[in-house]
Amino acid sequence: MKSLNSTSLAMTIASVGFVVASGMLEEAQSLQKSPPSEIVTGEVAQVEGEFHMAKDSQGELTLDIVDKSYVITSQAGGKMRLELDDHTKVQKRVNPGDKIEAKISSEGHTLSVTRLEP
């Protein structure tokens, strides 16, 4: 009876391993098939975000600014909203009038925002 249980356990482990490996292979293939990310450039027309008071490491009150989205205007005059989240890399905070370059994923997520020097 014990050998039957050991065999069943081994089969279950092998099956679970196969399912996990299949899922990883499928995910890797879908990543290869997804279109590459897009680079957009434009001038910041509007910055939307939250402002609140916070304390720094010395206990001093500071104004904490968290940007949530940027509305940019392209050279052709079109407007685009770039939604920011915790995964968006912003090297330097931008303000209206700044020119930026943003990397957008194939799913439409803003991956990074870089302020272009004048």
C-alpha cells in the first residue's frame, strides 16, 4: 500500500511540474509575439497628481507631490494622456512646457518618462 501512495505522490508532483513548465513556456511565447513597446515624444501640457504633507527623515514637514498622469501635445498637435503608476520610471519630475520622451508598453502602460534637455 505504501508503494502505491509513493507512486501516486510522484505522479502528482510530475504532473504539477509539467503544468507549471507548460505555463511558463506559453507565457514566454506570448511575450515574444507581443508587439514591441512604443516611444512617444511631446510637450507636457498638464500634470495631474496629488499633493499632501509628509515628514522627512529629520521630522520636518515637507510637501509630497505624487504625479498621476501627464497630458502631452505631440508636434502634430495631438494630445495624449500618460497614466503613471508605481512601476513607471520617472528620472526627473516634469512640469508643463517640458519636452519629454515616454516609453509605452504594447498594453498601453507608461513604462518610463524622460525629460529632454532643451
